[in-house]
Amino acid sequence: MKQPTLIALKTLTWLACLWPLAWLFWGAVTNNLGADPTAAITFATGLATLRILTISLAITPVRRLSPRLGWLIKFRRLLGLFAFFYASLHLLTYIALYAGFDVNAMAADIVKRRYITMGVAAWLLLLPLAATSTNWAIRKLGGARWRNLHKLVYAAAVCGVIHYWWQVKPGVRTPLTITIVLAVLLLARPIQEWMQRRKARPA
């Protein structure tokens, strides 16, 4: 892919990833976040996290469909960091607006409320991935160890979806779509690897 085209696509990716934040900012400025602004911020940041994380997980399966799509790998790190950014905003919303920076209240919630426990677990799984997203970290860890560490993203995505399901009211099916998409992406990886091994076997 030519450099100008790549730059244009990265610019569009930045704009798309920043859109949820811009929407929240505009809603706050215009006082248009609904009757419960805290809930609106929590939902928007959580949904942005899951959507961007899911898109980043789609890159490898899509690349394997065609060698011509190899350039997609250049967007995976950017998407992963944006997912962590929104996950951190999501967590900060809880810490600041719900718990009021009360450590005791947060500790009690983590123990008593399973959706909070799962959400914190998802963030903690993403933390080392964001911390080792630099070329320096890849060199220090080595390619194999770095790749093994970054497999935590699958567990983080699953924890994030479970957090979503446990947070909504019984009977609400809004998390269903992203759950199905994530399940397809997670199943696609071992299936594609099996097909590649099968093709590589001698006749």
C-alpha cells in the first residue's frame, strides 16, 4: 500500500476512534447526555472499548483470508491502544463518579458485584498489553514471549463481554450482537490455523 493512502486510512481510523469521546464531550457541553449523564458516559465508554477491541481482533482472521490485506496489521496496535484508552475511561468513570474515589467502597463493590469484578479483571488483562505495545518492549521480551503475552487480549475480550452481560438487566439482549461477532472471531483463529496445517501436509 502506498504511503499517502496508509496515512489517509490511519487519519480516518483516529477520527473514527475519537468519535465516541467527541460525542460525549459535545453531549456534556450541550447538557444532552440524558437524565443520567454518568450512566451515559459509562455505557458509551464501555461499548467503545468492546467495539474497538473486537475490530482489532478481526484483523488477523481477515488478513489470513488474503495476502493482499497484510497492511491491516499496521492498524492493530493503534486499535488496541484506543481500546485500552476507553477501558481506562470506563474504569475512571466508576472510580470517580460512582465510587467517589472511596477505596473501601470500591473494594466492597469488587467483592459483592460480580460485573465489577469481571470489568476490573478485563482492564487488568489489558494493562500489560498496553504497557508492552512499543517496539522497545517487543525487543526486550522477544517475539515469541511478546506474542504469548498478547494472547491475553482474548481473555480480556471475553471478560469484557461477560461484564456487559452481567451489567444489563435480565431479559435485555443488547450484548448479543457483539457476543456473536466475538465468538465468530475467536473460533475463526483455530479453524484457520487447522486449515493452514492441513494444506501444508504432504500429499
